[in-house]
Amino acid sequence: MMTSKEVRLADYLQESRVLCDIAAGSKDEALDQLVGALHRELDGFDRAKALMAVRERERQAPTVLAAGLALPHARLSDLSQPALALATSRAGVDFEAVGEEPVHVIVLILTPKDDPGAYLRLMASLSKTLAEPHMIKRLTVATSAREAYGVLTEGPEKVEVRLNAASVMNSNPVTLDESDTLATAIQALCANRIMDIPIVDSDGDLRGVIAIEDLLGQSLPRHLLWMEDLSPIENFEPFAELLRKDSETKVADFMRDKYIAITPDVPAIQLAKIFLMEGTRQIQVTEGNRFLGVVDLDSFSSQIFWA
Amino acid sequence: MHGEDNGGAMTTKQLMRRMLLLLAISVGVGVAGSLFAGFTEKQVVASSVFLAIILGTLFFWTFRLSIAFLGLTVLIFTRSLDIEHFVASAELPVILFLVGMMIVVGSLRDLGFFTWVVQALISIPRMTGRKFIAATSIASALLACAVDEVTSIIFIATLIFQVCNRLKLNPTPYIIICVLCTNIGSAGTMMGNPVGIFIGTKAGLTFGDFFRWAFPIMLVALGSCVAVTLFWFRKELDLFDQRLKERVERRLSLVPKVVVPYKRGLAVLLFTLAFIASHHALEEALHLGKNSILLVAPLACAGAIMIFKRDRARHYVEREVDWWTLLFFMLLFAIAGTLEHTGVTKVIADGFVGACGDKPGILIPAVMATTAIGSAFVDNVIFVAAFSPVITALGETMPAMPLWWALLFGACFGGNITLIGSTANIVALGMLEKQSHVGVGFIQWLKIGALSAFVAMLIAWGMLTLMAPHMPA
């Protein structure tokens, strides 16, 4: 797994592939325009197939990386080298991501199938470049393709890419406060279809994690698990008491204060090892006690294997 | 008993240093025995190897079995022990008794017996912190009598962790209370501790003897231990009460209460206990050797269980039986037998009589104190295995039964003195560290551990002195 390399964005993105303030009523229309822009410039890949691959990837999980930013992507077998296209939209395009506002900056990444590291390098490079202060806003208000291109490439010519926790983490995950109730936690777990939620205090420090197993563990304590067969226990409503008191029980009573936390500079290869060896689904990223984000196994593996 | 030593994490240099120290001390003591006590060549080898085993458990607890294997090899090579004596001294019946009990315990867990006990403890009406901890510690002691101390503390500690987790309390004081009481309880029957069945076999004591002489002393000592520890940890118990009250006011229980089907598990336990308890009557009625039924009763029960739970039979034998420990015990008994075979224990017994005289009034506390102090730092099974031939030798000139009880109580109650004094201590503190990341300091334990052991041994000494004249010769 590649962990460090220098990437020059200008090698993959030309001004002619920047679409300024596109008129797109849906994400499919936006993706169609971006694929079209690349297809006009590059030979050797099938436009319809490329569009289908990008849409399919987007259908599986929206690629909204941060507020206002999406990085749709696909790996194509008939592409010889990586390519980027950028679109901006002042009105915004709905990418159908739960809890996200419309997207104003879309960067399409197409990479050759036989170069799986290319996507990761470009992704990490774009993440670093687009994370600059006000970058999304400046791109959104750009009045021409030249201006938008200039904004994107005004930084250092080469961006040193380190594929580490900072580049693959979700810096805006669902979190709860210690004083939140169990009812809020259950709502957050179920509505977002997630299994782990970090608990963060008002100072932004990580206090613990609540996982779906913690709720199960409260209902099925260890001494019940000693029995080989629990089927003779009838009329047992394991969640009855939990749910009866859910609006007054605090998540602090349930959360686990033992979790795996790493600093943002931990390389991706170490993350892979932690996922494999510790059998965890979520790794917390912290700086001291300060909570920065999470790396979830599913999104991590999507980025590694399914880009 | 032994240090919590992660042998796997030891560097080769550390290993070699400890190994050299072990060899130097054990050989040095053997040579000193030759120079000052007139040990023969075989006595020197036997005492050196036995000391190496003791030091091996202190220095290399995690691979003590390796030391035992090597020690046995040395004894065979030096002709201090032959295969015939090895087999005779390995106490196979005791090992099989323990195998049978471990299988029975495994089935009791499967059948929900321990779950039922835990449910019963958390369902105490009008519960308070003191009531809960007193009931739990007494239950732990009695459970140790019925099964064994390690099994008992594993289940009881799990309950304590659950309750303390709900109440957001540091479980350390409550775990210490329960462990101290468990060690006391382990002296009540011959199933409570491996030293119980070993002493029973060596001394020819029956289940009835234990119930008549040891159990009442254990009960009084247990009462003292509960009182002393509850007083010692009174502030922590006040906090327990306060947290419990707050939770009850919020109408939240400690753990979900369920009706556990316990009857089959209870029946298995009662049948096993009844079988063991009736061994003497059956042996007399059937003209069988003394304790022959006692030693096979758990095996018979285990056999029946394995037929009824055919799908779990292999699991019981492979996973529920602690083969590592039992193999160590077997070699340990054989090596301790060499001490007797070569006459080392006779020399020690003579020295003991020379120092303490042959008056039971002095020998009872002397044996108890020596065993307690030894068991506080060395595996009590090792100490009892080494000391039992001394009691046998002493018994040639005086009534041996009070001395056997003194040996039992010294070994079991002495386990309370230090945090490495018994396997139950090690297991419980290991669980505590794993669950709560809390460590207990040596001195922190020593203060309450030594106090509770001292009070319990005073009681045992007094009661044994009163009971000794009524014991059979």
C-alpha cells in the first residue's frame, strides 16, 4: 500500500476540463457533463461505460467528502492514465447524501483499473488542497474556468501526499454528547444506520464510544452468556427496561471508555493492521484528547479496494 | 504463591539470569543440607530439585511446567526417583478427582446453575450495599466449598464487575472482600482447594471428617472475615449504598432479572455432592478401600453427564479441564514424594520436633504458622505436598489429625496474606486489571489480607485446640 508520494495536480487537470457554474438539475446530469468533458479530451475510453461506472459507485455510497464537496470516481479498464475534471455550481447539486447540503464543487476522478494506487494518491492530494481555508467557497464563486483552475492550482506545484489517517478519515461523523440520552443514541444509531458513535464533550474532547453491542450487553449481561442454551428463558424482554428509561438514561452510563484512538499522521498501512488485528469497525482519530474524526472500516475498505 | 510473571515477554538475558539464580540457590541449599544436616547424595538432589520447583513458580510462573519436566528428568537421571516410585507418588486418583470435578463444573455452567446463583444474589429483597457484599462473599465461600475456589471467584467476580459497572464504582474493595472470603471457604470441604483432597488422601480423611471438623471452623472464620473486611472497607460500602440508592430511586435495576431454569444444574450438583458425601458409608457397605469411592465419585458423575450431554462431552474434557495445572500437580506430587522416599522429610520432621517439641498445643500453631507464611509466597499445593510427609512422620508419635487440620487451615487461610498467596487471588486480580485497568498494590493487599488471615488463624487455632481431644487418634 502506497503511503507517501508527491503529486502534481496540473498533470491530471487542465483548464479545458474545468466547468464553471454548471446548470445541472441532478447529480446524474452533473456527472454526465463531467464525463463528457473528459471524453472530449481523452481518447480510448467508452463514455457510456464510464458514466455507468461512476453512477454505480455513487449509487452504492455518495462520495460527498465534506460540506459542499463531492469526489465521484471510477476505475476504468480502457483508460491509460488518471484524469480529473472539475465542475462548480453556485446553485448546488443534490448528491442525495444523508444529512448533507447540496454540493458546490465536484471533482471527477477517473483512474486506470491496473493502477489502484492512483486514485488514493489523487484523493489524498485533492483532500489536502481542498481543505485549505475557504477553498470551496472561492471555487464556487469563481466566474470563469480559468479563475477556478487558478484557485485550485495556486498552491505548491507539487503536493506531498501521505496516505494516512488524516486523508482517509471522516472528519464530520455523527457524534453524541455525554449528556445525550439513550433515546438520542438509539435514534442516531438507527437513523444513520451506523454501529458506533463517538461521544464528544463540549470542549471537543473524545470521552468514549457507544456501539450497538453496548446496548445488547446491557440487556444480556455476561452471566447469562455462561449458559450454553438460552432458549429455555421465555418471556424475556431484554430491552424492556432500557427502553422504559431511555429518555432519562444518559449515554455516559453506557459508553465504553476503552477504544482505539490514533493520531492523524498514522499511515494507512497501520490502520489496515489495526482493523485486521483488533477486529474493530471504527478507529478514533485524536490529537491529544481532541476529537478529529473517525476512520470506519467500510469507508476505509471502499477507498482501498473499491475506488 | 507466585508472581504474575509474563514469561513470554522475558528477554533471553533475563531468562538466563533468573535460571542461573534458580540453579545457584537450589544447588546451594542442597549442598548446605549435605554439609550441615548430613544429607546423602540422593537427598541433596531431591531437595535441590524441589527447591528449584518452588523457585521456578516464583521466577517463571507462566512456564512452571517446564521446570517440573526438567526437574523430573534430573531426578530420574540421578537415580533419586525411578518410574515405579514416580507412578506411586504422582497421586493419580487425586488428579482424576480434580478432572471429574472440572467436568462437573463445566456442565453446571452450561446448565445455568451459576447464572441462577448470580440472579439470586442480585434479587435480594431490600438490597443495600452491605447486604449485597456480605451475601456475595458468603456465597463465594460456600460455592468454593461446593466446587472450588477458582471457579467460585471467577463467577462471583463477574457479578461484582457487572454491578460496579452499573453503579460506576471501583470494584477493587469488593473484589478483595470476596477473594478473602473465598480463600477461607476453600478450607471447608475437600473439594474447596486441591490441598483439601490431597490432605484427605494422604491422611485418610473422609468427606464426613471434613464436614465434622473443618467445616465448622471455616464457618466461624468466615464470619470473622466478613466482619473484618466489611469494617475495613466501610467507606467504600457507604459509597456503594449511596450509588445503589440513587439507582433504585431512578427505578433502574442492577442487571436484568430473568427466570433461569436452574433445576437440572442444581440436581447435578446435589447428586455429585451426595455421592461424594456418602462415599465412606458405601465403601464400608461394599468393603472397598478407604476413599476409593470418594476419588471416583466425580468421575462417575462426569461420565454420566458426558453421556447425557454427548455433543458437549469433548468440549468438557478438552476445554473445561485445566490440563496444564493438573499435569504440574502430578509432577509436583511425584517430586515431593521423592523428598519422602529419600528421607528428606524425616530430617525436617525431626528438626521440627527438635525446635517445637511434641506437644500438640505448640505444634498446631507452629504447623499452621509455618504453612501460612510458606503459602503466602509459594504455591500452597507445593507447600502442602512437601509438608505432608512431615505430618505423617510427626503422626508416628502423636495424634496426627489436629496437625492435618492445622496444615489445611495454614495453607488455605495463609493464601489471604499476600496478593500472590492463592490462585483465586491471582485470577481475580487478573480479571480486575483486564476489566477495570486497576492494579492492587502489594502493601494495600497485605494490610487487610494479613489482618483477615491472622484473625481466621487465631480462630482456627483456638477451635482446633478445643476440638483436638475429641478427635479420633
